[in-house]
Amino acid sequence: MKKIFISFMAAALVLSGCNEALDRHPLNGPASGTFPSSEEEALAGVLAAYKGWANLTIQNCQWPQRTEDAATDIAVGRNGNNNFLLQVKNTLTPETALIPKIYKQIYKTAGRVHLVLDNLGNLEGKVAPEQIAVFRAELLTIRGFYYDMACQFYGDIPFIDHSLSLDDCAYARTPRKEVTEHILFTDLTDETLDALPVQWAASYGTTRIGRVAAYGIKARIALNWGYYEEAARCARKALDLGEGIYGLEPLNLTYYATHVDGEPDPTPIFGLKGQNSKEWLWALQFNRLINENYDQTIYYFGPRTCNGCSWFGPSQAMMDTFQCIDGLSITESPLYDWKNPWNNRDPRLDLWTVRPESRIMGIQFSSDVRNAKVKNYNTNTEIENLEAVGNKSEYGANGTKGPGGYFWRKYLDIDLMEVMNSKQSDCNAGVIRFAELYLIEAEAEIELNRDLGRAAADINKIRARAGMPAVAIGNQAAMRKALRYERKVELAMEGFRWFDLRRWTDSKGVLLAEKALNGKIYAPPFSNNKAATLEDPYAFVPNGKPIIDDDWIVTYDEGSTWDGKAFNLRVYDNMTWAPREVLWPFPKDELDTNAALDPLTDQNPGW
């Protein structure tokens, strides 16, 4: 896809604020009372608003699309990653760097939106009304996306709908319900969204939000807050509009049993090739030719054998989530063999993750300390196995400070090998894809207990693409179970899990976060003593038998193993959940500097 160069205007539109978060008009530059005075200036301002979120990274990776899942049950981050460990351990504070960073970026980006939105009237008589309506729809959708994110993390927020000044910068917190209903039913009306083109021309590709993406974003917001009728309606409208234009990208489902056989390829969706995929509706754009306009995911997700730093990986619970190819869990399926745990599994296990003795970016992955060397198929040579032995191996997949024994294959592309160590990847970061629309509609119909046949059909489109058997139409509880598996697996490490766990409850009304984010995080067994494992061919094969409930929460009883021997999973870390974590603390900076807020009474409960 063509990379979009943001003009000088984008840099000029980074606003200063009357406090550290709520933005006002700049005092000079192109952002004056006459801006925008032309279609070209308006477009520059709109593109600057899009760029706001692309500039936000946590651990130098796109957030939350690629990192927030590391604070949940499905993933782990290398020890020392304070932002995520603080979330996992319930030790965030209102002053933790993550808290104000996200808040400020949301309002800084909103300031960019308002700079253009406030003055679209300047274009009347100069620009076609249809084009002005397009700009308005884009800006309101961008703002809705950000403010929904703010409500997800902070609850009630100051609802700012215009540019601020030094004399207009103190705003109280607006109830979350009012904010989200304003987004859904005042800002993002059909009349507004229908001004957008269904799909942008190839010159913009996924840079700009088209009508399908806008209805998809609205459907996502509606689903987040339980407006199921609206979620189902908007998801269906997006699916109908997108038919024949967007769709599910075919996947290569070949099973490669060992590294000798080859490696799976998710790059038609999640790599450079995926930038031209018909599946992505909107993506954050990067271009290495622009100073510091790159993403570092490739480095932080990549293994040390490829010059990455082995930072993020799936948990053992995530690996044990993937069903067998008969559609049953590994605790139910007769196809599961704990001694050969990767055979007969949902193909997305290998497509989305990297497990021992597979191949990644052309290089054998082994966490076994007995393998001092691994095969580099790119050069047909053997290289040092930095994941298990050698310098800094403690930070590798088999090390005490490593990411937990596995890697994510999503986002790793051999065509980016050359930029691994420099960290300068310009692979775009997807925000919303067509597959999510099916899952939004399915969940909304299930929660309405309405058209369960349509919900099953939506889920089965995703499963058929993955080569998995169809789910039968069942009652609401059965369909909810099917949907929750599909979201956990299909959207893994795309930034949804933390949000899903905070909005879902089990059959008894218990919040899933309380169940999934409490207790031990397990990783596969490891030993740094070669002699101790020489006589045991299954020394590195996990023998812990998981307990998988109807919501696909995976836990373990350390007295229960597949082989009756001692439980060999290692404890990677411990998670602690408290009710206050339904919301993050409100940023201390904002409480201290916003005159309309009281630092004592306006803090979120428990913080």
C-alpha cells in the first residue's frame, strides 16, 4: 500500500496545552483563526489527527493494538517490563508513567481534531459541501475512537468538543454514559457516516477511515458498552457495505511439524504483504523515510536468533487454549497427545504463535539447553541458540528473565529481518479488520438472545477460514462459549483481551477479569542443567493438565498432570486482580492542574 507522507502541517499541529492534557489553540503557525482556509489545509489537519495515535507507543510498540494483551492471561512480557508488570500485579498508581501518557495523547489528538473541526465553516463557498461532510465524518469518528478508549481506561472523562484557550480549560468529568451515548447517537449518526466513501482509493488505502471502517468502529464502541441493538445493526451495515470489497484473507493452513518442514506464514494479514490485504479497514501508517516514523514491534517481538530481544510471548494458558481440529478442547479431544502437543491443533496455534522446534523467520526455534546450535535456513548454516544458551540467554525464551517459552508469530516478517536490530519497521499497525465485524455481530446477537443462527454463521465464517469445524447452533450459553473462544484465539495479541475480560461475566455474574487475572502465570518447563535432562526425552514438554471452563479461562491444579508425574510447568509470575482495576487511576497531573477537578473526590474508586 502506498505510504502517506504527512505534510509539514502535521508537525505544526502538535498543540501545547493550558495544562498537560487539555489542549488549546497554538499561538502561532498555520493553526490560526483562519485555519483551515482551503481543502489542502483541511486535509493536512485531518491527516495530522490520524497521526496522533500512531505516535503513541508503550515499550516502543504500538499500543494497545500490540501490547496491552501482555497484561492479561494470554501473554507475558519479559521480566523488567514495568508498565505491564505493574498492571499484572495491581501496583499501578496515579503517577505511574503509563497513566498520564495515554491520557495526554488522547487529548492531544482530540486537540488536533478540534483545530480542524471547529473551523470547517471557513471552507464554505470554497470547498464542495460533500467534501466538508467527509472531513467532519472522519474527524468525529477519530474523536469517538479516542474518547471511547479514554472511557475504557478512566471511566468518566472531561468531554471536550472544541479547541481550548487559556481562559477555557477547566472541565469536570462527564459521566461515561453521557460521553459514549453522545459518540454513538449524536456524533456518529448514519447521516454523518454516510458522507464517507465506502472505501478510499488506493492512494490512501487504509490510511483514512471509510464508511465500512466507520460503521465498524461505531459497532465496536456500542458492543463495548452493551448497546447490542446498535452494535448488531452497525456491524451488519458494515458487512453489507463491505461485501465484495473487503473480506477474510485466505490463510495457508499447512501444518509444519518441525522446523525442517517449513514455517507458517501469517504475513498476508500481519506482515508487509498484509498492508494490501482486503481484510484491514483502517491501519496506523509508518514510513521509515520520514524521521522517526517507524514502529519497533519487530524488535520487541522477535527472537534473539533474529537480532530481536525476546520481549513478548504467549503464556502456557494461551497455548493450551487452542482447540484440537475436531473442535474440542485438549482436555476433551481424543486427538490430543501431550507428548506431541502441537499435532492436530487449531491451525491458528502455529499461524499466530511460535512453539519449540518450529521455524521463525527462517531460523529454527529451540528452548532446549541441549541444543547449543540451531539451523539458520536463510544461510544454510548453524548459529548459536541465543534463546537457551550463550550470552544473555537468561533473556531468551528459556531464560529466567525471558518471555515465557514461546513467541508471537503475528507481526514477525522475514522481509523485515534487515531492520530487526535497528528497530525501524514501517509495517503498518492495523486498528480494525473485517474479521472483527463478524465477531461483533455474533456477540451482539448472542447477548440479545435473538438471531443465534446468524451468530453461528458469523462465527463459522471465521472458523472456516482457519480450517476449523463449524459450531452448531445452540442456546445462548453455548453460543456465548463459542464466541468467547473465537475472540480469544482469532484476536490474540491485537489489544482486545484486557477489555473483553473487564466487560464479560460468567454464568454467575462474576467478572472474568477476577478469574483470569488472579493467580499464577505459567510457562513451559526449563532446565539449565543438560545432564539432568539427557535421559528424559520429554523434559521440556509441559505435563500440566489444564482446567478449561465454559468461558475459555485456563487454570491449573499443580497436582494434576498428563503423565501422573510431578507438575513441571514453571511459574513465570503471579497476577493479582482487585475490583478497582475495572478502571485505571485518574492521572494525578490532571487532578492537580484542572481547576474543575478535586484531587480527593474525583479520583476513581480504590485509587
